[in-house]
Amino acid sequence: MFALDSVAENTFMCPEVIRRASDDVVKALYADKSECLRHTQDTLGYTCDDALHLFNDTVRYLRECDTLLAGMQEQLVQDNRRIESLNRGAKLIHQPLGRVLMVIPGNVPLPLAIILPFSFLITGNNVIVVSAHKAKRLTDRLASYIEPVADGRLTVWNGRTLDALDQLVDRNVIDALYYLGSSEHYTSISTRCANTGTLLIYEGQANSAAVVDENFPVDVAAKHLVDAKTLWNGHMCSSPNVMAVHHNVWSQFQSHFHRLAAGYRLRSHAEDLIMPGARKMITLDEEPTHDVPGDSAFVPRLQVVGTLEETWDCELFGPIAFALPYVDLSALSKTLRGSPFQLQLSIFSDSDTVVNRLIQETQFARYCINMVPTFQDPCLPWGGYGLSGNSPVAHFIQKSVRRALIENWTPECQLDYL
């Protein structure tokens, strides 16, 4: 437990210390691997394979942190060379954010409850972690792996998320809020931070889209999209919310999707899989399972809608997607361009013309051609309403610092900085 009034100065860990710290956390993870995987499956309803993927992603990120930080610092050196050439005597510096409250979502405490606090700790921040109620036990367990290397700068909040916001944000106790959660809370969260001048990093949107053209193997497209809606129960921001399919292959696509999806039985209740704001448009029927007496299962499915616009206010974060046929590509592009959520567009087409038109006429942060990135690179965070793919932020460590430009960099400034 650290004192909330203490703010870390420029205490970036050196690469050797980061390697030792990450090695210690990885050893703790492996020593408790079976329990960690079991808690992930029990808490989230994930399969053993899904939990193992998340575990391996966590280990990989931890082992790359020293390299990621070194790369960030090398980029800083290059930026300063350009700045010096334009404004002699100016310098760009990185500083810790200070006291950071992290709200960990209930869908992926592994790996986020480890890699997020670790990323911020190695750049000198103090971190308070609070999680969704259903994942609190798992989050507490994961955070305990970091505590031995945190040097007293990590606190796990024991109360509710709302209490943490009331006591830490509203009372202006923290310097920054890193919020991961539903877009439905963006207005209230941003208002709180604006009222107190608290820096807000908001990873709160899960709306991606996919377009299936008529001149692409429809069975292949359906397989990619079913996989995206079933891995980790579809709890990925890269898992498409909306699928627009050319009307000439619409019936075939539906048939392939339903046939492939029928092989999955996700052992989580539908109410736990679908965001509350989207439930008014979804039929939450479940099917009994034969291998677990008394249990129920949710089969991945498509929810056919009349227009894309009616889905804009409905955030899906589970094994279901809104779908509709389209006729005119220009009209589809115009509609997609008006979406409030422009994280990622997956385009399934063998036509360069179709691909280029969709890229040129829309404004998504990332475009994926003939694939959905089902397995994400753990070093590449998402969120930010279409900004992440266009920003210089490539990993969580880069989000853990603020950038300050000093116009007249003097020896005295350097002494203060060091």
C-alpha cells in the first residue's frame, strides 16, 4: 500500500531491472499457472485453450517490456534530433503520469490486470487497480504476482469501481484515470475527469465492422468471422459488431455462418455475454448442454437488422453480431463513414477496386484485408474511437508517460530532470 500523496519522479527502471522484475513476475505466473488458468475459465467461462492463449500473451508481453521501453527511448532520441534542428535549445522529455487509477474490465483480467500495471510501474507511476465485481478475485490474484516487484507503488482497491471513482477522481486525489470498459459510460466518466482536471485514458469501445464482397469465397469469410465471435466468447474489440454482406451471397453467408457456429456451445449465460445496451435488440435464448447437467449454453449467432444506423448505440461484446445485406457499395461506405465507432474494418474481397474504395471512403483506424485478427498482438492496445491505429502509441508503456516540450533546455533543466 502506498501513500496517495506520493508522486513518483523520473524513476524509469533501467533495462536490467525491468528484465529481473519481469522474470520474477513470469516465475510467479508459472508457479501458479494451473490455478490462474482455472480461475480464468471459472470466472469468464472461457475454454482451456482460450485461457492458455491469454496466459501465453501475458508472458510474451512481460518478456518484451525492456525492449519496448528501449525502443520508446530510442524514438525519443530521434524526435529530439528533429526538434533540435528546428528549434535549437528545445527538448522533448517523458515524465510519469503520477498517481494512476486503473479500471480493469471483467472480460479480460488476464492479461490486463498484469501487463497494464506493470507497464506503468516501470516508468515510475503509482498505480491503484480496481476491477469489475465478477472478476475481482481473479484480478486480485493476478495483481499479487506484481506486488513483490512494485516497491510499494501498487494498491488493489477493495471496494467497488463506483466508490473508487467517487473517492479518487471526484476528490481530485489521482493524476490520471485509465478506464477500460463499456462505451456506455464514456459521458459520465469523461465529465468526472473534466470537472477535476484528471487526465483520462479511455479504452471503451468494442465496435468493429466487416464487409463481405460477392467475389470472395463466402465460406472462408464465414469461418474467419465465426472464429472472431467465439474466441474468448467474442470478448475482443477486434471481433466485428456489424457484418455487411453483398446481397448476391447473403443467403450463402448466413447458411455457412450458422452451420459453423452450430459446433460451438459457450458455457456462459447470455446475460453475461451481451452488453446491457444491446439486449433490447437481441433474443437471448439458450440451449441445454448434455455434457454439464443443469448448465446452459449460448450458440454464436447473427442478429439480422434493417439498417446499420440502428446498431450505432448498441455495443456488442460477445458471440453475436448484427448483420444485413447491402446492394450499393457507395451507400455502404457513406453509412460506415458516419459510424461513431471506427476502430477496425475487415474487408473480404478479391477486388482491388472494392478494397481501395472502402479504405479511401471510410475512416477506420485499421483495415484488415481478407482476415480478422483473431489472435491479437499483446503489444498493440486498442480503443480510442478510431485513433489508436493512427497514433504513435504502439504499446501500453507509451501510454504510461506524458510528453513535455521544454523550449529552453539548459543544464539546470537537465539536473532537475535527472
